[in-house]
Amino acid sequence: MRLPNKRNVEGDGKKMDQAPPTRNPFVHILKYTPMEKAKIALMTVTLFPIRLLVAAFMMLLAWPFAFLATVGRSEDSVEPQCLWRRLVDIILKIIMRVMWFAGGFHWISVKGHRALPAEASILTLAPHSSYFDAIPVTMTMSSIVMKAESKDIPLWGTLIKYIRPVFVSRSDQNSRKMTVEEIKRRAHSGVSSHLHAIRGEKNNPALFAVNVRRIMAKALGVPITDYSFEDCQLAMAEGQLRLPVDTCLLEFAKLVRRLGLKSKNAEKDLQEYGNRARKLEGQKLSLEDFAQFLGLPVSDMLRDMFALFDEHENNCIDVREYVIALSVACRPAKTMETLKLAFKLFESDSEGAITEAELSVILKTALGVSNLSVSRLFSSIDSNDTGKVTYDMFKRFVEENPEFDEEFLYVVNPQLQRGPCHQKKPSLSSLACLNLPGIATTKTANGIFCPDFTDEPTLSAPASPVGITLSKVIPAAPEVCIPTAPHSTLTTVQLCRTHLVQMSSVVAPEKPSNFMGPKEVELILVKEQNGVQFTSSTLVGAAPSQTNPSGEEERETWGKKIDFLLSVIGFAVDLANVWRFPYLCYKNGGGAFLVPYLFFMVIAGMPLFYMELALGQYNREGAAGVWKICPIFKGVGFTVILISLYVGFYYNVIISWALYYLFSSFTGELPWVHCNNSWNSLNCSDWADNSTNNDSLKSTPAQEYFERGVLHIQDSKGIDDLGRPRWQLTSCLAVVIILLYFSLWKGVKTSGKVVWITATMPYVVLTVLLLRGVTLPGAIDGIKAYLSVDFLRLCDHQVWIEAATQICFSLGVGFGVLIAFSSYNKFSNNCYRDAIITSSINSLTSFFSGFVVFSFLGYLSKKHNVSLDNVARDGAGLVFVIYPEAIATLPGSSVWAVIFFIMLLTLGIDSAMGGMESVITGLIDEFKCLQKHRELFTLFIVVSTFLISLFCVTNGGMYVFTLLDHFAAGTSILFGVLIEAIGIAWFYGVDRFSDDIEEMIGQRPGWYWRLCWKFVSPCFLLFMVVVSFAKFDPPSYGPYAFPPWANMVGWCLAMSSMAMVPLYAIYKLCSLPGRLCNRLAYAITPETEHHLVDSGEVRQFTLHHWLVI
């Protein structure tokens, strides 16, 4: 091979050599020809919806099989699957292969050796995880390592749990370790990798353990050791464990870090401290002398450290013990270096020899044992009876006698077996059995912890937020003692953060909790006869994590920022964006209607949208709980919760209609094309039938299918003749309720994943429908009529009223949904940017959907040679009558009908999810006892909604639907938002609210937003409430007029939600103590400022509060 020739280029008047450009191997440039681009566009419009539909259907078909196969299955079972489960496995493989075929993977080749059917596949591994891993996994039903959050994905999560993957969680610090262990367990396939005892080892466990340790030491290339802390040195060579010390020494390590005594050059500092300590020759130091020795001023933390070494409480310590402990803290893995330094500190002659008492002090300080008797050990080392031993003698002895601890320590020193739980002094050797929450430790054979002294917070669990108390008299605490008797077989110790010693005199500095908070860890300690001990730990509980500025416990947050944005967009963009806005725009001057619409959007819509997002995010509560800022207005929280509940009674019925239409579209010919069906009346007439001029008595097949085929309204005389629920619609309603439940039962963990489909699918379908619609004859005429500008219509006050009404209802303000969704945001989330983005997307979607709607309406108008006014309408009639009628005339009408009703289904699902989440979050946050039972409470809410909705699926259900639609969220929601705006802008204060926003996002709202909140928005809402009362029209459905008693029921429904505001205000005033003036002060003051009311400082009673902006 040779390098390519270089090119000569001109530069600065000289020719220079420049290497030819090389191709970037990580970038694949796609260049499409015009023909390929046209093909892609055509396939996107025609083939892509079919692929998507088939893949979605296969996914739905796989769910019941996967669910049934997991019922009654033991996760720990190692037995082969029974016959019917193996059949399910085959069926699922076939379904998944069809799904991938629909996704475009027509041929899938396998390279390398393929396992035989008789060989059970244990684990599927990939060098780099990607979405393509799902192909071999679903086609072979093998296990794989996956994120724990994946099992909560609706539908797909059931299939994931079926294949028994190994779940790994980023939030669990032990998850990676457990994942590796689980992979090893599965990979071994039941074959043990441990050494088996032979001959005499079976009757002598100690011999077997020694032989195993020798094999390990030989394999690692380290000498076998047993310095009374058994295998710590051996394990450190491979496992990077630490020197076993008691928990008091762990407290010492924390104080060292806080006092800044642990420098980067630890070896040099230890050498200097050692030389200075040797010169003192065992002289006792007072607190002041100790401070001078360290070069630090006397402080509380230094007193705490001094108390650790003041074993006899005579206000003096031996500084050599401090140097030994510092060596352990600074270099925990260098055990022998610490002991060597200790011998030098205590040596009394040039030979480096120490006495028995000095050896006892060294081992007590370095190993964390109390009242240590080393007489037998010392005499064994000092074989010549010289009364002294050197470091070399000690080292040689323990290398020659690896089991010396069993003979010289465990027998002589019982405190090594039970832990010194009954000692009276807080010395380094008296607190070995205390639990210090938040210290990552490893248990060793002698019952002492091997701590991790690293500074990185990720390597250790968080500390307790209450600090550690060291008292003069420590009460007995057998529940936290760690027995390590030589012949015990199993000891289970549960270390709880509640087992703290009560405060007495000496208190260690308090360490604030970090983000994760303290945890409870269950340690399983297994000790064999030879002293070798094994450990395993399990996280059994976690304390509440970081608190927000309002003092509440840390709240669950969205998995990703996009989850929140899609949830808000999915809720705000609902069916009204498709069936109401385009018609209003067409009826009220076309493009001229955008003037009042955008005007009210800027002065009222966006400010109110921004206000609710900020309110929920700062207070981290639902619609009722946020009113701790002004308790007297909490009733408005219950108002919006009731409104959301009432809307759910009938909104789910619309989704069930869409689902019914979706199922009806899977036919060769759509059922609303002709008049030859059993439900058609004599007045039914096809558009093509022009045999009569009496058009006022005729009805189209699509209209009769909706009213007579779906609703069966002909079998009811009115609202007082409902009949029984129709089983077809009831079944569809039940499916909708099930989808809602499994989307909401785990909170934002599941709903945040569902909206990735439900919030994005409508945009895909709208784009596909627009591309198809603009190619139809007459579509351009329809779009021109939609955008035609008639500025004279702006002189009509009704146009402005309808624009204001559309703004109020299209953004979703007042349902409590925005408050609930934003309460799950991170506290520092930029809610200002979110408000601008989501409200703008909502308005643009409404405008964009108008092009789709009127392209088909223009086509229908030209096809039947009628004016656009005859086919344009709003409400349910547009999406269930006119649009299906237009689709029925297209080639491949069934496919287009399926696509359209999938869009309606997704548009409705995420909006219904938002309404239900508002109810669930609002009540759970208000009644804390429900938080532990969210799944059951969610089930109760959706089942209750289902039972009430049954009235809307009867023969006369359309009358109940119309009544609920007219009264449930009309004037009442405008009233609720008005009270909400007054409570925040006037009683809580715009200035305080702006301070809260600045605390969250670091930017204070400008004058424009504050003026809108204070004056413009409340005036706008007051105007809308007055207009809604003044221009109230009784509900009706076609020619049917509701009886007076039905209107009375409707008004009772509306007033029941509005009445919550005054009723709760009266309850609050009556429940507070004191005179009426004091009660009012408490009721309008934030709960966090009630102490100011006691001192007479009520901000709301000053003129400045009401005038400031």
C-alpha cells in the first residue's frame, strides 16, 4: 500500500503540500436522488402507517400471552418450563418476528455458531447496548441486562418481565454488584466453582480453610498472613479492602478531614508527627498542648477529637496514639507500615524493642479492641524471655503462625467475640459495636469493620443528619453488637439509623445529610470455625432525601425533562384543538380571528399558564396542597380537583367512541358508507342520491351510523329514558379505563413513558393526513376559506368572546393538571421557558390542524357539489360524522380511517391522563396516608369514573354526555381560575410570587408578567365569568330540549365545585383559635409565617402589600 499523492495548493503566494481530505469513519453521509426522495415521501404516506399499525397490533397481541405466562411463575425456580409455557414461548417468538417484519426487518441473518434448540440460552450479551438488541432477545426470548425502569413501561414491560432479564438500577448503589453476581450465577448453570473438601478436610473445616487460603495466596503472589485481622491483608491485594478498625476510629477519620489534617503528602506528615511524638517519649498532653502540637486553634471539633483519646478522662492523652490512628486513616491499605511506625514510636532503645504494655497499646489503637491481654502472645513472640520484642520478631511470628488469633486473641479476649458494648469511656477501643450510619464498611473475621476512608462521596453511603453522640456512659445496645465467636455459623445483624446513643456530654459535629439521605443496611455475617468470615449486604430502607426550600421531603421527579414537556403538550393539545379551533377560525373571519386569539393569548393565556407551572413547581404539591401559601383559598384547590373528576366522567366516553370506530374500521368496507345497514332509517340517503329535493329530512350514512349505530339514540326518548348500558361501548370504555390505570398507577414513572407515544403520534398522523389531504381535489379551496381574512368580523363582540373562551379552555388552565405536572419537576427547572414553549406549541397545533381539517372539508364540499358551510361544523359531529364521511370516499378508506382514529385515541388518552393525575396527585398530597397506597387509590379513582361513565354509554347516554359537557367545566372553571389568580396576585402577593420564581430559576419575572398577574388576568377572568352567566343558554341536543329538572341537576353539579371555595374558607376561619381578626390573619398568611402573626406582623394588613407589584 502507499499513501495517496499530495495536492499542491496556493497559499500566501507559495505552493504548499496539503494531504487530500480523508473520510470520517464515524460519519455516514446520505445523499438521496430526487427519485429516492419521492419514493421516501410516498412510502411515508402510504406504507409507514400500515407498518406502524401492524407492529402496534402485534405488540397488543403479545401482551396477554406474556401476562398469562408470568402468572404463578416463581422467579427463583430452576425447574424446566412446563408444556403450556413452552407453547407460549413459541407463540411469542412468532408474534415478535411478525412485528419486526412489519418494522422493515424482512431478513435477519445470524453469524457464527447458533445454539441448538436443546441448549437453553442463558444470557444475551452485546458489546454495545443498542435498540437492535431487542431483535435477538424477542426472537429467542433470552434474558438480557436491562434498566430496572424498563419493566414499568406499559405493555412492553410485561414482555420484558417474561424473559426474566437481569435488572440494574442506577439509583441503587449495590445494584451493579448484585447484577454481576446474578450474571455469574446464571453463567455457571448450576455447576459450582468452589473447591471441594477432600479426605481429612471434610472433618476439619479449619484445615480446609487454611488450604484454600494458601491456594489463593499462591495465585495472587502474596504471602499468607493472619495478623489477628485474618485475611484483610490477603484480600487487600485483590479486593482493595481496608484495615479493620472500630467505628470510633471512623469518627476520627471524619474529624481529620474536617480539620484539614489529611494532606496530599500524608507520608511526609506522618514522618514529621512520628519524629515529634518520639521526642516527647510518652509525655501526656493537655488539650492546649495537643492543639499546639497540631498547629490548630482550640475548637469544638478539636475537643471532640481529644475526647476520643482521653480514655481515662484525666484531660490528657498520649499523642502517639493519635499518630497511629492518623496512619490508619491516611493509609488504610498499608497495615504493616502502620505497625512498623507504631513500633518506632514506642521503642525505648536503638534496637527498636517494645514492652508487653506498649504492644497492648499499639494493638488496641490500631485494631480497635479494648482491655487487650497480650501476655500469651507476647511470651510466644519473646521466646528468649528478654521482656521486649521487635517489629521483625512480631512479623516473623505471625507469618509462621497464621492461626495465632484463634489461640492467643479469641480465647484470651472475649471482647473480640461479642464487641465491647458495655464499655464506659468513648475511647478508640470502646465503641466497636456502635453503628455509624453513612459509613461504607466491610466486615472482617475479627468482628471489626474495614472502613473506606476515601473522600469521594460516591464511595460511601451518606451520613446521618443528626450526627453521632459520644457519651460518658454508653447504655447497653445488644441489638447492634456484632458477635464473632470462633465457632458461630451464622449471625444476622441489622444496623438501623435509630440505634444512636442518646446525647450526654460530648457530641461529635453534626454532618448535614446529602442528597440521598441515610439508609438502613442489613448485613449477613457468616463465620466459619477457622475465623474466615463472609459478608453480604442488602439495602432495606432509605430515608427521605433532600428537602426543598419549603421544607418538605424530596418529591419524585420526572425521569427526563422531555417527559414533562410531552405530558403538558399531550394534555393541552386535545380533541378541541381539532374539532373546535378550525371551525371558530373559519366562522369568525378566517385569519382575522387570529388577532383576538393571539391578543388574549398574550395578556391572559400565557401569564396564567406560567403562573400555574411556577406555583406547582415551587410548592411541590398538588392543586390543594399548594395553598399552604394562603390557607383560606385551599377550597379552590378542591374546586379544580372536582372539575377534573367531573370532566373525566364524560371525556373517557369520547375516547371509547374513537376506540369503537377504530375497531369498526378493520373491515373491507367501512360501515358508514351506505344506507343498507340494520340501523339505518328510511330518511338515510347517500350523497350520490339526488332523487329528492327535500334535503332537510335526509340524513347521511355517517350521521346515522354515529347516532343510530353507535349511540342507539333512537331507542331513547330523552334523558329520563336512558336504558341499559350497551355492551359494545361498555367494553370499549373498560379498555380505556384499563389503559388509563396502567399509565397512571406508578405515577410519573409510567405516564412519562406513555406520552412519548400519545403526545407525538398525533403530529405524525396530522402530517400524514395533511400530505394526503392537499392532493385531493378541492383541498386548496377549503384551505383558502379557512385562511380568508374578513376584518369586519372584528367589529362583532361575539368574535372576541369566542376567542377569549377558546383561550381559557384550550390551554388547560384551571384543571389543576399543570400544577400537578410541574410539582414533579426539579426545583431549579426553568418553568418560564417551559410555559412559553408548551403554550406556543398548543396554539400552533390548533392552527396547523385547521389545514388538515379544511383540506378534507374542501374535498368533501367539491365532491358533493355543496357549499363549505354545509359540511363545516364543530364538536363531535366533525370527527365522528364529517371527517369519517370524507375518509370513506378515499381509496384505501379503511387504512385512512384506522390512522385517523388512532390519532383521536392518542389525543384523548394523554388529556384524560392529565385530568386523572390532577385528581390523584391533589388528593394524595393532601391526605398523606394515601401515598403508600397509590396503586389502590388510582384503581379506586378510575373504577369510580368508569361506573359513573356507564350512564353515558346507555341508549340515552348522549343526553347525559351533553348535560355534563355543558355544566361540568363551563362557568365553574372560569370561576376557579379567577379565585386562583386573586389569591396568588393579591393575597399571597405578586412580589412574593416573583421572589419564589427567582429562587427557582435565578431570574425575576419582568414588569409585563407582574402587571398581567396583578391586574390584566383577573380583570379578563372576571369579564369571562360575567359573560358566561349573562349569555347562558340551556343545553340541547338537536331538536331535543332538556327538561327543567335536568337543568337544575346541571347547575347543582356546577355549583358543587364552586361552593368549595366559600365552604372551605368558612371551615378554616371556624377551626382556627382566637378572635376573628387573628383567625383571618392566620388564614391569609402562609403557613411558614404563622409565627409572625403571633408577634403581630401581618404583611397582608399593610397597605404596601396591596400596592406593590
